[in-house]
Amino acid sequence: QVQLRESGGGLVQVGGSLRLSCAASGIIFSRNAEHWYRQAPGKQRELVAAISSNGRINYANSVQGRFTISRENGRNTVYLQMNNLKPEDTAVYYCSADNQGSTYWGQGTQVTVSL
């Protein structure tokens, strides 16, 4: 059974930083692609960052230069380092992983950026 568990969300002021973690069981992250998505109230879920099995990384334009996705194979964990946070970054952040034609999701972690 595949499980993804996000952590690290919280309340932060504008310009602050947070690091989200996504720990997995039942799946080996290094063999798959992982993604961070976010969904703000009233908006569609959007892709924030992605890392492929061979380490290729992509970011949404809105977070380029501020967010960094990384993977720690020994811990089977993917991270999203978020710097210089803005109010528009407020959302529930979800980790997902692709494996053998299926996509698995975590439960999400709330990030709130206050003025």
C-alpha cells in the first residue's frame, strides 16, 4: 500500500521560508517522478514543482527562483524549500508520485502566508 505523508506547512509572514517534506512508504521515490501541487481556495490545483526519476526538475513560473524541489533517496523523502514567500503562495500543498501508471497523493499540508 502506497502512502505519502506531507509535513512542514504552517503560518509564515511575507518573505519568510518553509520547507515541506513528503515521506513515502510502499513506493521508492528514486524510481519515479514526484510532484508538488497546490490548491488555493476557489482555484484549481496547480503544479508547483516536479522531479523526474533521473533528477530532471521543473518549476511553475510563479515559483521559479524561490522554490527548490529535492529528493533524499536514503530517506525516501521529497522536499520543497520555499523562500521569499508571498501571500499568493497560500494554499494546501500536495505531494504526488507516479508509479506504474498510477498517481498517488498525500493528504496535503496548509501553507498560509500573512502580511
